[in-house]
Amino acid sequence: MRFTDRLRAWFKGETKQPSDPTTDRASRTGTRELEEFIRTRAGVEAYLEPKTAIYSTTLLLVADDGEYLRRPVKDRNQGAALCARTNVPLYDARRVGYPRRMKDYDRGVRPQRVNLDDLPPWPGDEPAQSDGPPPPPPPPDEPDAGDDAVTGDDEVAGDDDPPR
């Protein structure tokens, strides 16, 4: 747009600059990449990073394993709308900071996961497959032979005992 075009538009009352199609396209591409990241990862959280002198407002997505994706957004409202639409929690990066798993991911440290098959059965759950009747209950504890004073049993002298 040349200067004379701007001057002519100003005289007509059209002071708003026309939107740049390259920024709209970049914004749509960034939004698509953010949505794709959310759809293909588990446990995604969003961190809104404020505008600085060098960077515009950005949305940082962090998956549960620490993998992350950072893309620019127009403003806080666009980031909040994306998170609300995709059901992702949104945090303010200035207030809460960044998750440790993000740094661990960069260093190559992977989280140790527990598989449900590795866990013992929950108490009270029925076994999945029954091979027969349940096992009998354990027998009650029997007292030791040296506990005569406790039980009150007296030994009766038999024929094999020598006289005293």
C-alpha cells in the first residue's frame, strides 16, 4: 500500500490498516498445529506466555511425558478459547512457572510409568477367571507345647514315667 493510497483512505475515513493475509495464514497454521498436538498427546496442559519486547504472546502446550510445542497466539482470549474448546487446562506461565517434566524431556529423562497389569489386584476384587472352588480358610493358630501354664493343661503321669 502506497502513501497516496493511505492518504486517500484517511480522507475517506478508512483509517484502519488492511489485515495482512500472511499473519492470518500463520495464525491459522499455528492454531492447527496446537490442535493437532492436543489431539495426538495425552495429559496436555497449556501455559500462556506474555508478550515481551522480542516475542508476541505465545501458548505453550506440554504433554504428560514432557514433550512441548510453543506457538504464537493473537492474545490471551484466543489462547483461552482454544483451551476451552479442546478441554485443556490453561495456566499463566508468569505465575506458576514451567513444569519440571519439560526440562526432563529436554535432558532425555523419560518418566517411569506404571502399567495397570503390573499392579496387584485390588482387595475385594473377584479374580477374573475361576478354576474351581475358593481355597479353604487357613487353620487357626495352635498353641505351642510349652504354653501349658497359659492353657491350664496338666500333664498326667503315665506308666512310662519313672517314679519320683
